[in-house]
Amino acid sequence: MPKSLTKIWLGGLKRLFAIQTEHARATLKRTGKRPATKSATRPAATVAKPSAKVRKTTTRDVPQRGARESRVRPRAAAWASGSWTRSFHSAPAAPGSLVNHLQYGLYLPAGKPVKQAPLVVMLHGCQQSIDEFAEGTRMNLLADRYGFAVVYPEQSKHAHSHRCWHWYDDTDRAGRAEARAVVSLVDALVEAHGFDPERVYVAGISAGAGLTSLLALHFPEHFAAVALHSGPALGEAHSGITAMDVMRRGTRQDPVALVDAVADVTTYPGMPAIIIQGEADHVVASINAEQLTEQFLRLNGIVDAQGVRKVGDVKEDRKATVTTRDYTRGGRRVVRLCRVQGLGHAWSGGDDAVPFHSSKGPDASSLLWDFFRHQRRTEAARPARRATDGARQRAS
């Protein structure tokens, strides 16, 4: 019996090779070009030597555009034409743990200078890998077009079986430690590759949006702007059970009061934010987007403690599938809310062949980059963060 099974397996393998060979010959005869394979790749972009804290494991060149296809329909290559590096970063260990290795993927655009390039941090949601997130959002295609780098931190299954970030547990053992690990990774990459420290942006979906809020709240000096897609309101959830309650119903407390309880708004340096939400989302209720908008208006000093707008202007634009509301100050867009009709719990305008991405709605990746590229974190805003830290330490 073992011999017969081996023969069957080998026979099937031979037939598979024969089919692939015949397909390659037919393609060459028809087009005069060899079909794209794993070895048919463009040269990787030049990568600066990483710092001691960023340990490189594997680097592979990226297939040319069109090399990857969806089973549903052709799609633009997720990896575009630059270089994709999978590695891990040794972040500061959280209390109670000896090591904290953060896996990540780094995309560098082809033919663009790396030094002083912007960096976009992409935080996936639950049950997602960074490969799926890159494929579904197509963010790397935009990186090739506009010349910015993209890093995708990945939550470990050892930390959470569904790869969820602990956005609701804002302690040094969980969510705060994860946020600090992301900051440590970003700092190491900026130092190693020479990215522009004034143009570092962070975006996340669902649990990734929750962690993005923690980064904005506790480490604003590191980021110029944030994007929250299908994200929960911050400040009320402190456990898995309360997190589910916030996701389904929004906060039961006043969202502005929740911000004032965790941040000293008078010394907070501000954080421009774009918030995107599907109106048909049954995982994170759309009221969360309205509450997040209020919270970031407060963090940016646009509303007072009662939620009443005290500075700036507001403009609303309604189109067929999306309603956009912009809050501006001094002619500069500070907070933007985009509500997409018919969109569920998925990345708007993404590749719907990948879970948690939908072709419905505007391209969220383009929306957030259009928002990001007008924002910059200057050195002048950073000393305010130290004052905030001091106030919190005194309060504790």
C-alpha cells in the first residue's frame, strides 16, 4: 500500500509539472514573453543597514505588477514593484515578560529615495495577517506612486489567538505595551533608513484603530496624523466584555469627558485625524465614529469640555455613497469624518477577494494618504508632550 500511494503522489506531481511547462510554452509562443514566476522579479530597492534593534530575517524581491491574481477577478499586485522585508524588532519587554519580539513587514517603493521619505504605519484588525492587510488595502501601490514607505506591525498569536491588539486594556502589560513596541519599532526604522521623523503616520482598522487611538493619546510626538477605520471610541472599555459593549453600542459615558479623564488637553500637542466608518457595520456600530470624532475634536482643542465648538469651521459634503464632514482651523483640515453607505466591517474600496475588505465605497487608502500628506509633526509641538507626561505623573 505505501508504494502504491507514493507512485500515485509522484504521478500527480509529474502531471502538475507537465501542465505548468505546457502553459509556460503556450504563453511564450503567444506573447513572446516569459510568464511571471517567483524568480521573475525586479531588483529590490536599496535598503539601508538596520540598527542593532531591528533584526533582519528574510528579504525577497516583489513580483512585478500583475503577477498576483485573485480567484475572483484580476487585481493590481499587492506588492507593486518595490521590496518587501519580513523581520522582527526587539522592543522593550513588558512587565512580567523577558522578551518582546514584534514581527513586521516593511515595504520600500521602487525607484524612490528612502532618505527623508514619509512612513505610514498600518495596524491590522483581528483575524488578519499583515500580508492580507497589504493585499486588501493596496497601500503599497500608493507607496510606489507617491514615494513613501509602509510598515505593517503584526500581532503575535501568542499574545492573542485571533491576532487582536489589546486596545481596550490600556496598561503596561497589554495595550500600552503594544503601543510602546510599535513606537520603538518606528523609532528604530526612522534611525536605520533615514525616514522623515516629522512625517510618520499611523492607520488602523477595528482593533488596529483602537491601538492607533492609544498611540495618538500616549505618544503624539511620534506621529503627524492618524487614521481610524471602523474603530471603537476610546476611554470606556477596560476588558474584553466592556470592549464588546462599546463596539456594539458606543460609549455610555460622554465621549469628551472620557478624553478629559485620560489626557491633559491644555498641554496635549494635538493630533489630526481622519475617521472612516461603514454605516452597515454590525461589528463596530457607526455611533463609534461620531464619538471618536468628538474625542479628536477635543484633543485638537476645537471643542470645549461640553463638546461645544469654540474655534474653526465645519463643512459637510454629501455624495451618492459617502458623507464627508471636515473640521478646519485657520483654513487647515484637522479632523475629517467619512461615513460610507452600505459598507460593513471592511476596508472601504479595498479588494473584496481578501477578508475584511470591500469594493464598496471610496478607496480608503487614497483618502487617508490625501489627508496624511498635508500634515507634519514639527519639533515645536514636541516639548508639550513632556509637560503632559509630567502632569500625568503628578496626577498618578
